[in-house]
Amino acid sequence: MLNRIIAIATVLAATTTWAHAQEVKVGVNLPYTGIGAEFAQLVDRGMDLYLKLNADKVKPYKITLVKRDVKDPGGANAKIAVQELLTQENVDILAGWIYSPNAIASAPIVTAGKKLAVIMNAGTAHITTMSPYYVRTSFSMWHAGYAMGEAAAKQLNAKTAVVGYTDFPPGKDSLAAFKRSFEAGGGKVVDEIPMGGAGAVPDFTPFFQRAKDRKPDVFFVFVPAGDHAAAVVKTYAALGMREAGIKLIGPGDITQDTKLQAMGPAAVGLITMHHYHADLDNPENKRFVEAWKKEYGATSTPDFMAVGGYDGMAAIVHVVQTLKGKIDADKALEALKGWKFNSPRGPIMIDPVTRDIVMNEYLSEAVMKDGRVFQKTIGKIDAVKDACKEQKIGPCAPK
Amino acid sequence: MPPGGPGDAPAAPLLETRRLCRNFGALAAARDIDFRLEAGARHALIGPNGAGKTTFVNLLSGLIRPSAGQVLLKGNDVTRVVEAERVKLGIARTFQINRLFRGLTVLENVYLAVAERLGAAPSMLRPAGRRLDVVLESMRLLETLKLADDAGHRVSELPYGRQRLVELAITLGLTPDVLLLDEPAAGVPSAESHVILDAVASLPRDIAVLIIDHDMDLVFRFADRITVMVGGAIFATGSPREIGANPDVRAVYLGQAHRG
Amino acid sequence: MISPPPSGPLDRPAAHALAGRHWLRAWEPIPWILALGLFVLFPKHLAFGTELLVTILFALSLDLVLGYAGIVTLGHAAFFGAGAYTVGILAKRGLWTEPITGLILAAAVAAAVGLGSGVVLLRTRGLTLLMLTLCTMALLEEAANLAHDYTGGFDGLDSLPIAPLLGRFEFNPLYPTTQYLYVLAVLFVCFLFVRTLVYSPFGQSLTGIRENILRMRAVGAPVRQRLVLCYTLSAAIAGVAGGIWAQANAYVNLGTLALDRAATVLIILVLGGFGRLYGAFIGAVAYMALSHFLSKVYPTGWQLGLGLLLVVIALFANNGILGLVETCSRALRRRGAGAPAPGASAGQ
Amino acid sequence: MIWGVDVASMLLGGVAAGMVLFIVSVGLSVTMGLMGFVNLAHGGFAMLGGYAIVQAMKHWGLGFVPALVFGFVVTALVSVVLERLLYSRLYRANELDQVLLTIGLVFVMIASVTLLLGPENQPIRLPAALQGQIDLGIVRYRTYSVVLIAAGLLIAAALWLVFERTQIGAQIRAAVDNRRMAESLGINIDRLFTITFAAGSGLAALGGGLGAEFLGLDPQYPLKYLVYFLIVVAVGGLGRVTGVFWAALLIGVLDFVLKKYLPQGGTAFIYAFTILLLLWRPQGLFGGAAR
């Protein structure tokens, strides 16, 4: 009896409402409040901007965004948001995910719901393996970390390095990626300093002092973008580490465009590896940054998170066009596998095997130019894949 | 004046202290107190404010620990026994300032005490109201104290005089052998205080009562023995007649410098 | 019905009230009817509904210590997390996947944590106890983060293989009908237990401790022992809540041990009205429904509405929404009858 | 010598962090000690003050010090309004209703700031003189840390003077020790509380502004650091200015040392330390007897 009730309820719930051929509903889950609100805004604006700039590319279809606040990285709220987007709103495509734990928690629902799910930020390497419908347009921590390790050993000729990282999975990923390629290139990581969790007080003085005492050639730091990044640069400068001959390097999180100008001259000399910064010199990016400033104010700037949203929406529009507005998850995946796009970050592609992004990595140095901090590109690696999945390391190995 | 009780026989006191001391910092609130309370006694403890009367009651009930000395109940040393255990051994008290379960009804207040004594309190799976023995005994006690009409009222809604009666009722619900009353009528308008005093006067004869009060009429009417405390020490002990005739005690109470 | 002995005292209204206060009131089935109604009428809201029911269960466990025994704690998520990780680790390692017995294990582990911390911490009260419970929970969270090999660290443990309920009903992540009914049933059983407990002499003595701990000692109650026992029972129920959360979501992470969760459940209970059994229900529905639906229409600013609700309730209600209801209904009755209302016992 | 440098820089870093904790927490400790009012929105005033300071510097070109003064005054005024309108109605209420009110206020503050100025972190631009390093003879160290220590000492000294040498300070001390007694002596507790509340919130604002360099400044500030402020208050003892001072320094230095030498332990040590200390002295290091 109970069995039957449950079955009936399931059928009732599953009966999808009529989908208009012309309208495609995209369910967006982002932390619009709480500690991630700032990031949510960047991704959200990136998506909106793509739709605004490319209205003609969307036609004749209509893309409706249904936005849900997932509030925190706890997983549960994200799960509910995704579940309701699927069952109540009957969205055709899912998008969003700032926090990796939320992507991990949502994976079973995404799989069960059978909808294309575009990850626009969450960077823990293995999450794309957790659901066959996950496609990532942002990055994996291994993209920048692995490339930076190589560059540090070869281009910067560093022999010793200290790694300071925020003690949570993206930080550990970053450490593992950097260490692997740096030591493969002949360098040695002499100290690994966990610098507290993502919610810890962003006062890095004790950790940096420890790093300084080790006198490495380079100090590789990963902290999540946001207020932590500003503190890194300030502490580095204030402790006189540059004068001590220690180079501060890291993924672009520590020179996040939205924080860079506030860091001021203290940021000069920072060397980062990343797939995007707002000073990249290509026509797509010029157009993108200009439109952004027009839309959101002259002091506002896009950054790598905004680009994750922007490119993610480009991918969605591509799917909508290819499938002529009738979205089927498996066909959508087919449409995206091997999809190439001229992004503000340069040419990108979705890896047909891993559904993760393939993109260029840029080595940049912060310099002063026209009274503002400018990221000068000093090196470039083309078409970088997620090394974690390429080399089948740890959780990235197929089960 | 009540007739002289068994207090005349010095054999085995119900409650006894030996050289009991308690210091608060530099202040000695109790100094070398040797005290005996006989079974069935009506014993009054008087003295000026700050004499250490309440401290002494607190030491007897176990609310505070002595700095030195012993407390003996029925000949057994209970100095180290905590307050709740002393209640089980037969010492119960009222407080100078009401300590009631203000949000609960009068009946529930008494119920708590009776349930503890009857060992009903740890029971988890039966409704409290099904312990009719506890309810019945609580109600009987309230009837004795003429509180039964207020039984369903929340204590905080009662006038202060009635609350003092509840304070007494809770303590009587413990059916103690030794009853320590710390100014039972304190703060009660004189028009209402007679109810409390009547209740005190009609306590069962087998209970030993130690009462602190400033009302000399009450003390001399009620007590068969009086102890005077001054400055944390026992100043004099005797029958009401002896105390009444003691010029030193009069000096203390008239505010003159004693032995001055 | 009570059958009064020939003696008079039990015929008094107060005695009747005490003897019959545990009786079922006419409105008490309503929450359960509503919960089943939600299942039938709004099958698309069951994920939210499941989370709501788990929160009610968690808030109910807090009500036992906070509302009845007067222990103000900001660390109750420690037990929720202990239960959740018990289920999670056992399932992930393939040691135990049966849900109902899994909950019993979760309750046992959480109770052990409650007993251990209760014995040490419950000698204090007030702000000190608040900080001690908070720090203990934070310490557990750190420990869970460090024990990465067992707990999955920050990522948590995902895709837990939970066996079908009673061997037949699968947990579907997309249409959590089984989860909803399962949680509802467990909530019902736990509620019956808590309800029995608070109306028992033991529950009455907890109320006594809350109202006046010093007096409770002076009537001979072993106060510490009662508090620890109550704390342990409450921890066990919180452990059940955590365990069932992990089963329903097939997922555990550090958020189950976080201050966020502990603070939210405290706010929910105070909002609903503590020490009243149903405060957990009212508070959870008010808080979660408001934030859920407000955040749908206004994802960036819904906290404003929630904050205002809390401020208004704090200012105008004495002890939460149920307190407000009680005050209003008493005023109405007084106006209607023109006579003072009979003193209802607090804590009901 | 190397060892000396090590210890000196450790002390400087830890004490500087402790000073920020002290400046923000002291108001919370005194108001909680005075009224027993559980004001979880205290960090909210630090945030509001920090925002006022940053905005004043950004839009009106105010200097750092005038901006700090501005932040103090604005926050104190806002807090008086809230205190009279909201807090004063709940002085004698249940502490849990106070929790509900102040958490509600925190939500309102977070949402308002987010809606008005966005969710992003507000960077503070320190004057050039306060950036970089300073030579202290034995060690070269971060100038701003030294400035923070000086500012903290200055505020502590000022508070000490107020508490020990003025009528109102004596009244506050009396009221913290025994409120009923103070009331019977004719001290107007409500007025005293309003003044203390305003000053405490103003100090929190100073802490928000001065500490922004280390702690950042964003809408989540009031919740992010609440636990730290509460730990300092509990360890120091309610209502004890000297207690808060030493507790803040102790926690600042301990946190610094542990992070430097045992970074793997995360923040666990501070929690463990707080637990042990509170079990040893439930009323805090400098708290009075249980009341």
C-alpha cells in the first residue's frame, strides 16, 4: 500500500509541465547571500552580460534564468535548490556552483535529474567525475597549480619553495598540483603551511613569518579569492619578504582583479599563473571588459569568476542553438564535447573525454602602469588540460 | 511559653556543630560555633544584622562548606555531605528571600518536593499526574496551610505573603526531622504574617525547628530555647527567661556598646 | 479518567489539571495532518519538507535541554554531527547501511559524546557554559577536518550507499518521497518520547531545575545527575536527527558540526517559543519557510525580511511566536469570560 | 640574537592582533557585565563603523585619523538610537529574547549593507606613513602592527583613566559588581547603560576601522568574528576592562605562536585553550565570584 502511494506521488511529481519550444529555462544556483555573495554576484553578472551582449545569438529562443540562493557551502541548501529547480521549475539546464562541496552534494541529484549541469566556478579537480552531466567552464585547481610549478622551476629558476595554502580541498589540490610539477622540474618544496580553513581570520602574519624564516626562492600561496587575497599581498609587503629575496607566486586567486587595485603598489612583482585576468590583450577581452565597465560602473572590473559565468552562458547558448531549443541532456553533452569558443580568456574547448575545460594559462607579473596595477603577461602555455585527470591522480582516477 | 521539652536532656542532640568556622576572605562569618539542636526542640536564633545567622543556617543545610569544624546529624558527621544528600538525611530549610519555582503553579511547586522525597522524580515514562500519591500528599499539605484554593495559580501571580507560605509548604513537603526557618515572615505585611506564624506554631511536635527571626514577640512566644549570635560567634544560649533577663543581650539589642 | 479516591483533595481543579495535563489536546493531531497533507498535495516540495522535518527533530532535541532544563547551549550541532558522521562513516566504509539500525547507532554515539561532555561541562552555567559548548563543538569540527581519511574533510562523504528502508523502499534523490515519510515517522516516534518525558515526574523536575536550580538542590534533587541525563537523552535525539539527515541526503560534511547549524536551531527554537514542545514545529516552519520562499523571490535580500521578523518577535512577543499566541488567547479569554483565566502551568 | 628577533617579532605580531580584539571586545564585555545583556550585534557596530570610516576616506577624502573619529561618533549615535528604540525594551527580558533581537539586528545589518554597498570586501587605504616596515632597533617590523599596539595602549590607558578617575567610571564599576546595590545608591543604571553602550559601540567601530587591514571588512564581518569576541569576553571575565585587555593579548599572542609553529592544528588550540581555562576559572581570568 505504502509502496503504491510512494509510486503515485513519484509519478505525479515527475509529470513534467509543458515546455515551450521557444523558452529554455536555466536553473541557476549561487550563494547570493553569506560569505560567497561577492562571488555569486560576479558569476551572475558574467552570465547576464553574455546574454546582453549576444542577444542576437540567442534568437529565436528565449533563455529564462531561475535564480536560487544556496546560502552556504554546507551542501544541504544547494541540494534542495537543485532538486526544486528540477522538480518544481522543470528547468532544462542547471548552472552555477561556486563552492565545491555544493557540487559534490548535488551530483547524485544532477545524475538522477538527467539535465546538463554547467559548473561555473567550483574548482576541486575531481568533481566533474561525480556526475556524467557535469560540464565545467571555469577551471580546476590543477590548471594553474601544475602550470605554476613548471614555470617556477624552469622560467623562474627556483630551487626551493614554501607552499602556504588554505586548509580545504581546493587548497590541498593546489598544493598537490604545484608540488608535483615543481619537484618533477628539479625543485624542492621545503615547507607546507596550512593557513587555517576558508573561514579563518585572514591574518597571515604568523604563517608568512614562518615562510620567511625558511628563506625559499619562491613562496607559493593559494588562498580563496576574496578578502584573503588582499591580506596575502599586504602581509607579504609588510613583512619585507620581497627585500629578503623571496618571490611571491601563486594562482590568479591572489591577484584577483576585483582586489588588485586596492592592493596598490604592494602587489608589484607578484607572479601568478592563471587562465584569466582583466588585462589580457585580446580583442574578445577588450570588448568584454569595456562592456562590463559600461554596465556595472567604471571602477568595477570582471575577473576569472565573471569569465566562468560568461563562458558558461556561452556554452548554454551554444547548446540551445544546436538543439534548436529542445534540450535533451545527452544530446546537449554531445553538442558540448569538443565545443570551441573564443573566450575573453583566449581560445577554450570542452574536453570531450573529461567534460572539463581546456584553455591557455598565462604567467603574469604585476607592474605599475599609468598609476594603476597592471598584470603584464610574461608567458603563456597553450591548451592546458586538467593534469589531475590527465595523470589520473588520487580521486581523479576513474573508479 | 511552651513547656520545657526534651531539650533538658543533654544525651544525644539531633543536630550538632563543633567549632564550626567559615571565613569570607578576611571576614569571619562563623567563628568556633558549638551548637546543639535537640529532637523536638523549638529553638530560636537571634542577633543583630550581620551577626552570621543566615551563614550559620547555610552551613547547617550544606549550601556552603565550613572553613573548619564539623556538622553532625544524629551523631553522624555530615560535614562533607552535599546539600541535596542532607535533605535526604532529614534537614530541610526555607530561605530568607523566596526561592520558588516562580513560573510553576503552587501545586507543582510542592509536587517537586514531595516527588523527590517519595522517589518519584526519576521516573520518565509515567505522566507526573498519574502519581496520585504525590498529588494527593501535595494537596493535603496545601490544605493544611490553607493554600488549596491557590493550588492552580502560578506562584508569581500570588501576593508575597502567600508566596512565603509556598516557601514553607515546599519545605514541609520534605517531611524533615530538622527544619531550619530563615525569617519565615520576612517581608510579609503584618496583617498577613499571622497566617505564617500560625502555620509555624502548628508544626508537628516531633520536628526539631530552628528559627531565625527579628520579631521578639514571636521568638519568645514560640521558642523554648534561644541562641544569640553576635559577630559570627554564639554570644549566649538559654531559655527565653534566661535570655530575656541577660543584661548583655539587652545591651546588644538596645544598641549600646556591650560591656562598654 | 482519573478515579479519585474518597478523600477530597484530588477533587480540586488544580489536582485535576495536574493529573490530566498530559492528555492529548484537540489540536495536537493538526501538525501531523498538515505534514501528511504536504506529502499528498505538494509532492514537489518534499526535499524542502524533509529538511524541515529534520530541523524540527533537531530543534525538539534542543528544546529538551534549553526549554525544559534551562541549559543554554550553542554547541548542539556537535551531536547532530556525531550522528551524521556515524551514519556516514559506517555507510561509506560499507560497514553498516541499514537505515533504522543505523539511526540507533547514531543515537548511541551522539549520546556517548553528550554524556562525556555533559559530565565535564554541566558544572557551569550561563555565558561560560555557552562558550564551553561552542568551543567543544568547534573542536570536534576541527577534529573532523583533520581526520580527513575517515570524514572526507571539507568535502565530506558523498554518495553514501544507504540500504532501502525495510529492505523495500529506495531513497530517490530527486523525488524524496521515501525520505519524507521515513523522517516523518522517526520524528513522530521521537516526539512521542519527548512528550512523555516532559510530562513525567522527571520532566517536571527538569522544569524545576530551569526555574530555580538552587531550590532544586534544597529539595534534595541530584541536579547535576539529572542535567547530565537530560543532556545525554537530548544528544541522542540530536544524533538521530543528524543520522537521518545523512541518510536522507546520502551525504555528510563539516556543515553538520558547524556553528551555523547550532545557532540556527537555537534561533528557530527561540523564535517558536521554547519549553513548549510545539515551539520547535512553529519556529522551524516560520524560519525555514520564510527564508526559503523569500530567498526564491529575492535571492540577494531575503535576510532583511528574516531579520525584521526576529526583531519584531523579540520585541513584541514574550517567548517567541507561541508566547505571543498564548498572551493573545489569554487576553481574549479574559475579555470573553470577564474572569481571570486559570493559571496555566508554564512549560506547557 | 636570532632567537631574540624571533621572540620580538612574534610578540609584536601577536600583541597587535590582540589589540584589535581588545578594542572591539571591550565594549561588549562592559555592556554584558553591566546589564547582562547578550548583545550579539556588537560585531555589527564594528562593521558599521568600519564601513563609515572607509566610506568617509573614499568619498570625502578624510584622513585616516579624522575618519576614525567620524566612525566613532557616527556609530555611537546609531547605537544610541537603537539602544533607546529596541534594546531598552528588553533589559529585563529573558536572555534568549535578547539573543533573538540582536541576531535579527545582525541579519538586518548584513542585508542592508549588502543591498546598499554590495557584498564585496571594502579595502581600507592606509596612509603611506603607516605602510611598510619600521626599524625598532632589535627588529624591523610591520609599521602598522606597531601603530596598532600604540593605538591599543592609548585606548586602554584612556579607559583606565575613565574607570579609575571619573565619577562615571566608579559608577560603572559599582554597577558591574552589584547592580542592585548600585541602584539603591541612586545610580541611574539605564542612563549609565546608554552611555556605556554608545561608547562601547564607538570603540567597536574604531576596532572595525583599525583592524580592517588584518580582518578585512565585508557584510559577513559581524558573524565571522563573533566567536572570537565572545571568547575574549568569556576568558577576560564579564565587565572587566583589565580582564578583556589581558585576555585579548593572551589569545592574540597564543594564536600567533601556535599558528607559526603548529600550523597543522588549525584553530583547534585556541578552542582547547578556552575550554581548559573556563573549566579552571568559570568566571574568566579576572571575573568576580558567581552571581
